[in-house]
Amino acid sequence: MSLNSSVNNTRPAIVVIVPDIPPITIELAIYLVTVFVCLVGLVGNGIIIHLFCFRIKLNQSTVYILNLAVADFIFVFGCCMVSLYFLWEYNRVQTLSESHTIFSRFGDVLHSFGFNSSLFFLATLSIEQCVSVRFPMWYKCHRPEHLSAIMCGILWVVIVLITVLERFLSHEYRQTVYIVISSIYLVVTRAIVGASAILIIELQKTSMQCRPLKLYIVVIAAIITFLISLVPITTVRFLFSLGLLNTATERLISFCLVFLCTAIDSTAHPYIYINMGKWKKSISNTKALESAFKEEGGRSSEESHSADTQQTDIEHQSSILQRN
């Protein structure tokens, strides 16, 4: 018995080397989910951009939808880059400092540019649909034909200027620029809320027989998801102003949640378009988008094909009767 114990005591101790891998924390989980959501958003918005550029003829509304899809694509791409940057930092991945800095800054600029673009294009789309319901005769008869394209061009210029002022202006004027841009955001957000409220009220008053109901529902759903994504941002800012987020961990988790919610908003838009067009139907994505964004007095390709077929049958029957 003593021999066994002496032998056991002379055995070398086994040293277990544990690699320096950070544990799965809340921040890491949120960043991983954000990257996954961004990848889904890139696929969805890429499908929308492809279909509207090569498969579907643009109309007054889908011009804004195409530009909004481009803005959402840029935004989720920037979110993905920034989230990957934080994952690299969190896991201590060794990279060149210059390339690392360029990657993070480029992703941050794309994130800001995409957010500004989504905000302005969604506001313009909601105001456009509000005007179409509030003043239907003017919208149908007197609206300029190329107004959508002109407005989109102006908006892109304004968005570039705002992003440049927001990201590249010297620190001496940063506080003034922040106040001006925050005021612009507040005005645009109120315009979105007011236009969507007027749109809902007017739709309840008027008959829906000649209205593009799916188009209005798509616009309202996109606005609702955007407003929901703003709730975490305003909540975090409110908590910061009250001084309730004191620790660095609380601030980091709050920042991660804001990032995730805004990414979900831009990711949800293309799937709202497609699912609304496919409502109780088994059709392709192209026909679903045509159905969702069919304007008043317009017909989808499926309806046009059906009408053409009926017209051909009637002409064929009439020719048979004339021969008899």
C-alpha cells in the first residue's frame, strides 16, 4: 500500500494548457447575430436590386423602392463590416494596424451613409404615397412624369453632403454639425410619422376598390419596422442622458443592441415586399413584386396575360360565329 502511494507521488503532474479564447458573452453573441442578420439582408436587398434593374419595369413608386433597397444594402454591408471589426478586436486577431483602421472607418462611413439614405428615401416614399391619397386628381393628372428620378438624384446629393459633414468635418465644428443633423433627423422622422398617419386615416375614409392596397400596406409596414428600430436608439440616448448607463459593459451592450435592431430593419424590407406580393399565392418573386407595387390603374403581368387571353378567346369565338 505504501509502495503504490509512493509510486503515485512520483508521477509527473499533467499540465493542461488552456488556449486564450474569450468566452461566449452577451456582446459576442449579439455581434454574431448581427453578422448573420446582415448577410440575410445583403441577400434580400440584392435580390430586390437585381429584379428591379433587370426584370421589372419601374414606375413612380418602385423608383423609390429601388433606391431604398440600394440604401439598405449599403447600410447592412456597413453594419456587417463594423460587426466583423469588433469581432476581430474581441478575439484579438492580429492584423495590420493600417488595414484594420481603414476597414473599421470604411465600414463606419458606409453605416452612416446607408442609415441616412434609408431615412430620407423612406420619408420621401411615405410623403409621396400620402400625397397620392390626399390629392388623387393632382397626383394622377398633374404630377411630373420624371419627378421620382429627379427627387432620387437630389436626395443622393444631400445624403452625400450630410455624411461628409457628419464624418469628415474637423472637431472644431463637430458640435454644431451634430445639432444641425440631429434637427434634420427629427424633422424627417416627424414627416414619416405624420405622412403614415395621414395615409392610414385617408385609407379608412375612401373606397379601396381602385386603390393599390398592397402598395400602401408595404409602405406602412416598412415605416412601422423603421420606427420600431428607432425605439432602442432613443431609449439608449435617454438612459445616457439620465446617467443610468455607467459601466463600459452596459454601454457596449446597448450599442450592440442598437446596431442589431437597425440591421433587422433594413433586412426586413425586401422580405416584406416579397411576402406581401405573395399573399395567399404561389408565384415567383418577380410576379410578387409586380403585384405588391402595382399602382392605381395598373395591372400586373399575370393580370395582363389573363386579360389578353380572354380577349383572344373572345375574338376567336366571334370569328367562328361570323363564319357560321
